[in-house]
Amino acid sequence: MRLLAQVAVACALFGCAGLRQDRIYGYYSRYYVRTGGLPTFFAREAIDRRCPLVGLPAEAVRLSFGRPDLIEPLGPDSCGSSQRWVYDLARPGPVISIIVRDDTVAAWSANSRAVWRKVPAPPGHEWPSTKASELNAFVERHPDTPDGIVYAMARGCPQPGMTLEMLQATWGMPPRTDSVGPIGSRRLRLIYVFGLEGQNYQLEFAGDSLVGGRECGFYSSPTDPPECRQ
């Protein structure tokens, strides 16, 4: 019963209609059987919005992106056997290069954004979505932002380590802001409310670095993280 409840939550979050959603549903079910839980908030957003994420399993990358356009063996190193997976998105869109080491994303990057004409819309969630005007304004203020981060921002993918300004240029200003955690180590919390019954996304910052995220309010479930009730 617990597995079914967890998968039902995943189904509500991401939808279970359509072939791609069915594959995601199946992946979460298998993941739960192996680990007893769902992938992290950042991992689920990356899978749904088609973004790489350091630490994401190779199976999840294939689920999200499909078959690589190019697989380049990099050979063994001190950390294990590595490959470079390359995805050429809707030419002349971004070219995403993912280093997979021992079936896990070890690093990733994008080609120069100077050659992109557009970033194709992700196939998953449409909210929150990035406004081109806000992203372009951010890049003008911060021209040294890595191309991979610009790609993630364009796709609406929150990534650990993003600054507060990056997130606000990605998801906009949150309706609610407060702090959470024990006294002495409290974190800034941004709350993006989108449901009629209080459903929301919560993102936490330590200093100016994004360190955590969660969904709250689905089914008013007792399985919600305790931070959802603070």
C-alpha cells in the first residue's frame, strides 16, 4: 500500500497519461522498489523538464532525453569507466554533453549559447516556466554565467547551487518567502503556491546557494516532509 501511495503522488505530480509519462511512472515504481522512496525533488524536476543533473542515474537520462545522438567512450580513469553522451536538440538549438561515469551523471555542459536560436520547450511541466525577457535580462547582467546553467534556467530546471537571483529569473518572484530550520541554521525558503488546496513547491537557500526543494500539499498527505507543516 505504501508503494502505491508513493506512486500515486508521483502520478499526481507528473501525470500518467501518454507514453512518456507511463515510462516515468514505471521508472519511479522501479526506483521505489530499489530504494524505498522517490528520487529527489531536483532529480524529478530534471527528468520531467529534460535537464541533466549531476548524480542522476544513466537510466533516468535515457528516460528523459532518449537515445543519445552520439556516445563517445572516454576510457577508464581513477573514478571508473566514462562515456560522453551528446544530445543535439532541435538544430540549431543547444548541444548537451553529459559525462556518464559508472552509470551516473558525473558532469554536464552545453555548447555556446551564442549559436542557439531557441531552447526547445521541455515535454513535461509547463509551470513554473521561464520568461525569456527575465532570463535575457539576467544574462545581460551576468554574461559570465555558464551556458549549461543558462540552458537549465531556460528549461525551468532548478539546480543545486543556483543563486537566489538565478532562481528568481527562472521561476519568478515567489508569492511567499520565509525561513525554516532550527535556530542558528535557518534557511531562506521560497514558496511557489499553485494549487487550490495549498499545493506548493518549496525551495531553500543556505546563504546564496540553492540547497533543497520539496513538494507540499498533495492529498494533504502525512508523507509530506515535516517542513511542509512549518
